[in-house]
Amino acid sequence: MKPLLEIKEISKSYKLLHEQQSYLSLRDILSKPSQFFKKNSTEVFNALDSVSFEVMQGESIGIIGKNGAGKSTLLKILSKITPPTSGTITSRGRIASLLEVGTGFHPELSGRENIFLNGSILGMKRKEILAKFDEIVDFSSVEKFLDTPLKHYSSGMQLRLAFAVAAFLEPEILIIDEVLAVGDAEFQRKCINKMDSITHHEGRTILIVSHNMSVLKKLCSRAIMLQKGKVLMNADANTVIDTYLKQSIEDNPRIKKGNSKITVNDIEIFDQSHNRITSFHTFDSVNFVLNCTASQDFDKVSIALCFNNMDEVRISSLWSKLTNQLFDIKAGPFKVHFNIPCIQLIPGEYNLVTYIDSNGYELEQVENFKLITVSFKPGNGYITEPGKSQALYLENFNMKIID
Amino acid sequence: MEYHIKPQKKLAFNFKEVWDYRELFFFFTWRDIKIKYKQTALGVVWVVLQPLIFMSIFVAFFGNFVKTHTSSSLPYPLFVLGGLLLWNVFSNGLSNASNSMITNANIIKKIYFPRLILPVTGIIVPFFDFFISLLLFASACIYFDFIPSWHLFYALPIALSIVLITTLGLGLLISSLSVKFRDFKYIVPFLIQILLFLTPVIYPSKLIPFGWLNKLLELNPIGAAIEILRAGLTADSIQLIHHSPAILLSIALLFIGGSYFKSTEHYFADLA
């Protein structure tokens, strides 16, 4: 089967104009007429540099990368808004793009009229809109205000209406740019479920740009990482997203808060036999040692070591206060040992966070302290499913079957 | 279905694609007509009120003066009104079309459709107004007890076609230029004002004293359209040969405007 989309060596360059002077006055022109015709210096900026990949029927692909990596330019070229400078894209299906929700919405028109206008701008036929009109209204839940001008809608209602129209687009290829984060939590969930059913049940081909990695993991089978206009990685979504997150965490310096009167200098990890390790397996016995320095004496000090997953969600906290352990610390260096007899982290990457307070007064909190990798012990019979969703296994439970 | 997205070079319009997007064209036109009179108390009455007031002013100030200088059987109010209605199609159409890329910049940047739809929509809207104003013209004919000749049946379509072709040509040219040079936002209203004086809307072209100026103004396609309409009203002979330079100019404008628009339209989204 031929791929639905073939993207071959697409490049897009923009000329950047450097204006030499902020403005040219009439006096400048009169004194030096040549100034008027003087060319401003230009510089060529490559937003995309020879990008190639293929998309098969039914794939859902996430496109990730930092700001300025070329994600939006790629989507603009795919949706024909701007032509590439070189390269070709061969498409074997109808492309509809959703680079913004509510494109062309007009405040003076009613909700009903805007559904037709926006649907038509997005490429739906009048018949299609008519056929899905009730579903669209139902999805947006604004039926009461259908004949009110849009300008009287709240911004949330406008977004809901806009997304509802877009949700019922049915092209072979759908291109979406960072539009998932609309509305309140409930509506967001509704949107993500809708997207999920489009990708997984209806088998439609989707390309999504988003910064919400957990949503991308849920929706996408494959991901493409762009960096400075080039494809850096093109593989299954979990691998690419975890690499991207790891990279962005490594790029991010530790974020320190507090006055650092007690500071954690380093975290070392040891296994059962006191060998220093950098990674470990799920259900291993692990020791974390925090090398700290106190600048003065403190009493009632509590110390915490926490684990964040790659989506910056706190998975677990080991906090001495919760076990009623408060310490008196003398000025100078000291070590804190955390012994975990059976660590229950699901395989994946985690980020360490440290926290120290005294008498409930925060001394130091460090985010992104260190990145650790957890994997399954080889050959123990578990199916390795790396990075699907980092969380904790709970072992202390009872299970009974009652007839 | 298989198609390619490549660097753009070709100059020909893809009319099949425009046809595929006919519904969007319809919705844009419908939007512009709908919005024009939203939240106005008088609504569509404005369409007839504006030319009516203009006509009254011109009749009050120039009525006697012009009457003594024309031998036409056409009553002066109808003479002015006929000119004004065609003029409005041109002036409103040109200003709508010229601004169409700027006013719709947010849509251009976010979605693809044949850009040609936007300036054409801008011209269609005053064209609709024209047909509504024909009711005003018919009432005025009854009021002044004037029966138009049957020649109007072909004079009106010819006159309207000349106006539409001219407006489209200039509109396409200016709308694509204005994406790059915002100066046209100021040039267009000024240009329209000047052209009103240079077009025989309120005076007959015979009134222009200088022969050479008259020769030059005969190139004005809108002037030609207005005179053809007036000739059709009074059963004077319609001098298409006489007006042919103006008609050729309007076709040339469409050609120039169309090709400039086509050669620049791909980059509107980058510049708008």
C-alpha cells in the first residue's frame, strides 16, 4: 500500500529584513538621497530544512519540538496555506486543517450562522453540516443560545462551539495545531475522548502538534521530533516523547527555591550491596543518599525526596514529616539516607525533587534535581512496556473472590 | 485522488478549484451581506436611501445648470440616479475588494482556499445592492413619468459587465498590492474621490470644455458604462465603437490585475 502522505525534502526559508534605521526622515533623504534606495540587509532563515517522512493510512502522528523548531510551518505547508521553498508533498487523500479553533467566526452572526460559516471555511459541504448540525449543537451544549449573536457568548462557549464544528470534520487526513487545550476540564476531556475515537476507532489519519505530552501519548502511535527545522527523531510515540522530555529536562537547569541555608549538593544511589548505581529495576532494594550542607544549626528539620514523572506529575513523596521524623541539624555537612526495600516505580524516566524545611519554614526545594531511569529486571517474566505511563505499582493489597 | 504540494510557479487560475469551493464563496457573500445591515434600524433601506439623498443634493445644486446644457430627453434626477447606481457598484466594489485581503488576514493565515474568492465576494455585495436599488430607479421613473426604451435590455447588461470587469481588474490588482504595501488603504478612498469628478456621473461628458481632456476621459470605462446605460434609457444609439478603447482598457485591467494576483497569492499568508 502506498503511503497516504509522502513528504519529500521539504524546506521553507524566509527572508528576514533587518531595517538599518528605525525610520527614515525626509531630511535624511534630502541630505543623502541614496539612502532612500539603499537596500535593507536581509538574512535567510530556514524554518524547515529538508524534512522528509511518510504517513500511512490510519496513523496518528504527533509532531513535537521546542518553540521555533518548525512545527507550525510544517503544518502550514501541509495545509497549503504557504508553499514550500523546495521539495514536494504527495497526498492521496483530502486534507483538512485545524490550525486555530473558530477560524472566521464572526461576532455579529448567531451561533447557528457561525456553525455554517466556520464549517464551510473548514471545508465541509453545506449538506454535511446540515446532516451533523444536531450533533454539533449537542456536542457544544450551547443550544439555548443558538440564535444569539456570537458576541454575547462567553469565551468558553465560543471555544466549545468552535471545537464542536471541528470535531465533526471528516477528511482522510486531519491536521491539528495545539488546539486541544480549550474550555474547562470537563470539555477538555470530552475533546480528548473525541480525538481518541477519531484516531483509534474511526481509523482516520491525524497529524497533531501539541505541547501536552500526556495527551500525545494517549492519541498518537508515532511521533516526530523537530529541531531547528530538521527531523531529529521519527519513531514510536512513547520513545520519541520520552527522549524529548528527557532532553528538555536535561536542558533545564535545576530550579531552586528557598534561601538554601540547608542545601542538597548531590544525590547518590546505591544498591543492596552498597555499589553506586545510576539506574535500577522495579522492585529492587535501593538507597538514596543526599549529601547536604547546613550553614547554621536548625531544629525540627524535615526532609523529602519526591519522584516526578515525565509529564511533571508527582508520583510519590518520601517525606520524613509523614513518618513523624524531625531532626536537629548542626551546622556543617551531613548525609541523609533513604532506604527503599522494594521500589514500586513502573519502568520509565523519573525526575528527583528534594525539599527541606525547619519548623514548617521552607529552606530549600529543588525541582529537576536528577533524572533516573527505572526498568524491569530482564528475564523475570514481566512484559516490558517502557514509558507507557510512569506511576507506582501497589503491592500491599488483598484480593478475594466471593461467590 | 492524488495531488502535490510544491513550490508555486504557474500563472493560470485553477477555475475547477474555485468551482469546488463555490459553497464557501456563497457563505462569504452571504456573511458580508448579512453583516452589512446587522444592528441597523433601517436595514436594507440604507441601500436606497444613500443614492436617493445624493440624487436630491445633486438635483438641488446642479439641476438647472445641467438642464440648460443638455438636450437629452432624460429628466436630470434619473440622469444622476442612473449614473450614481453604477458608480456605487464600482466605488463600493473597489474599496471592498481592495481591503478584502487585509480584513480577512486572520482567515488567510489559518486556512487554505482559493484567495480569488475574497475580492470577488467584495464586488458581488454592491452588485446585490444595485439590484435592490433598481426598485428605486423604477419608482423614480414612474414618479417622473418616464418610460425607458427597450434598448435598456441590452444596454444594462453591457454597462454592468463593463463595471464588473473594471472593478474586478482594479480590485485584484490593488488587493494583492495592499498585502505588501498598506499605503493602498489611504490611496483607494482618495482615488475613488478623484475618479468621481473625472467620471460623468453628475454631468454629461459634453460639458467638459477641453477637447484633449475629453479624449482622455473617454478612456474611463466607468464613464463609458454610464453613457451606455443612459443611451439605453433614452433610445439614443449606443456607440460601442466609440467606447471600444474604454472597453479594451477594462479588459486589459482585468488581465493585468488577474495575473498579478495569481503570481503573488501564494505568499499572502506570509505577508498579511
